[in-house]
Amino acid sequence: VLPVGKELEACLASFKALACCDQGKSAFLSMFEQFQSLVLSDKEMEKGNSRDSDSGFYDQCNWMKSSPLLVCCRKLLDFIESEIECSLKVFESFNLLCVGCLHLSSGCE
């Protein structure tokens, strides 16, 4: 995760812009489907092996447990809580993340 600052804000602004357009949503869906197929094939390979290890690709990258967007949101909130005075950029970054997530999960009307 990028440190809080201009780079993070620029990245989140790009995420929001992509999440708001049909092509961006389609790209995110395509990436998620590819990720999901990798997870399923890794899970199938683990079932074929006799070992019952939890250290496979699925557990390291399980988005249900630690979604990259959720991790970013938590880090921003932790940063806000730890600072005595937060710059406006931190709140703008948090807003960009939230709005991007909302657009990604719903329509862009």
C-alpha cells in the first residue's frame, strides 16, 4: 500500500475514474474473474496433494479475508486516528476510495 500522500491520492483518483466508467468496471471484473480462476485451480491442486497446508496461493491472496480496498481503507482510517492534525489530502484520499468503491459496486448515475 502506498504511503499517505500525493501518490496515494493520484492512485485513488485513477481508481475512482476507472470504477465510474463501463470499461473500467469491465476491466475490474475481468481481473477478478482471472484471479478467481487462479484461486480455484490452486485449491484444486491442493486437494490433489496429500498435505493439508494453509500456505497456498489461495490463503495468501484471499480477497474475502483482506480485500486490497478494505486494507487501504483501514490504513487510511488508522492514519487519521493516529494523527493529531490530518491534512485535507488524507480526507480527500479517503473520499476518493469510498466514492470509487461505491461506483464499482453500483451504477454511476
